[in-house]
Amino acid sequence: MTDAVLPHELLDNGLAPEPCELLVMGCGNLLRGDDAFGPRLIRLLFEEGVPQGVRLVDGGTAGMDVAFQMQGAQRVVIVDASSTDSSPGTVFRVPGEELADLPPVSGLHTHSFRWDHALAFSRWLLGPLCPTDVTVLLVEAGDVTPGADLSAPVLAALGPVADLLRSDFFPQTAGERVVVTDDGYLHLDLEIAERYFPSGVVGALLDQGRVLLVPIRSQANGGHLLKRRNVRGDRSLLLREILQADPEPGERGVHWDMQRGALVVELTT
């Protein structure tokens, strides 16, 4: 990739997006009813949290931004509203192999830029560095009246589309596990502790049946000390002290929430 030749030199102004495994771009107009589906989905995912390696972007109506945001992404999913006379809320999945024949870049105006124009422009702009794994999810709009909210069937599609992204596109991190012991401790393997908490200090927050462990720079800033529990260097945290109750013992799944900057520990099995 480093030897790829671009049609022209991209200037490095220090504002290029961070590389990521997956870019999810929500396109649409927040002020025009169902056309807001893409940006509303991005807000939902941001609030619920995404795993490390996922970058969320509200693309709004600036189609040209889609092309620039695709820099450094291994995979891309673009979400937008559609108008095909189908039932509102219908979800269409357009795989990358069907995106080969895109409209020409020449003769376009910024006000007529759609996601398909943005993809064509990105291929010209980024050349061989343009991501090749691209999927478009389109949700049929019913009402695009200025000032309107999402219609009921389009609003109902938010959850299923978010679940589709999690199951089919998000990096899978479910393999990492931690252990809650009978005496109320949370045991972290050395690899997990060093990767996420190099200072050995965390802040702990309860969040709807989960514990969020946030890295803290040093114990001088407060927080809980991850105590060394064996020669290997595995760590432990007295979870009972945080919950003010006895947690149910057993293995728990964990994942890194990039948006919140926290390791999420699922308390329920």
C-alpha cells in the first residue's frame, strides 16, 4: 500500500481521519423527516458504544465529505434513506460488487452529490488507496417533510439496522473474557490489564447491568488500584466494593468501547 501511486498528491494537513477497521457513515438531512435516518443511526450507535476499530461519522448532506472520510478505512458501510416506492422502513443492502458501475465524476455540483457520486469521487481521489470493501444500507423513506421527525416505520428500523451492523460488520471481540470470583473480585489477565490500563488504575462506573472501567493516568487522580494477584502479573479489582452488593460469580464477556474510552464488563451472563 505504501508504494501505491495516486493520480495526484494528497496534501497532509494533519486533519486526515484516523485509520480504522470499519467506517460507518450516516448520510442525510436531520431537518427533513425520514431523510435523517443515517445521522440518527450514527447518534444511536454513539450512545450505545461501538468496539475499538469502528469509526462513526455523521455525513449529513455533504456528500464530498464521504470521500475524504474513507481514507484509512479497511471496510466502509454507508447508510442513507432511499426513495423507490417501497414500503417505508424497508431495508436494502447493496453489496460492494454491485457498486462497480458508478456515475462519472465530471459535471457534478456539490448540491447534487449523493453517496454513489461520493464513492465515484473517492475512487478518483484516493486511487489504489480507496477501500474496496464497501456496503450501502438504504432505508426506504416515507415522509421527508421539512421539520418532521422520523415516521413510525422508519424509526422502528433504527434498532434492526444497528443490530445488523453489530452482527455482520463490527469487529468481533467476544472472545475476551474476565472472571468474577465467589468473593466478589474481578480478575483480569495480564494481557487485558496491560493493554487497557497500563497505569494499573481505573475509574469504575455502573451502567445498566454493566461496569465501565475507564483508564486513569495515575492513582494521584483518584480511582481504583488494580491489585497484582499472582507472580505472572494478573490483576484483580474488588467489584463488590463498586456494586455495593455481591456480584454473581462466573466468566463475563468484555469489549472495548472506543467512544466512551472504557472497557465494558457485562455483569449478566
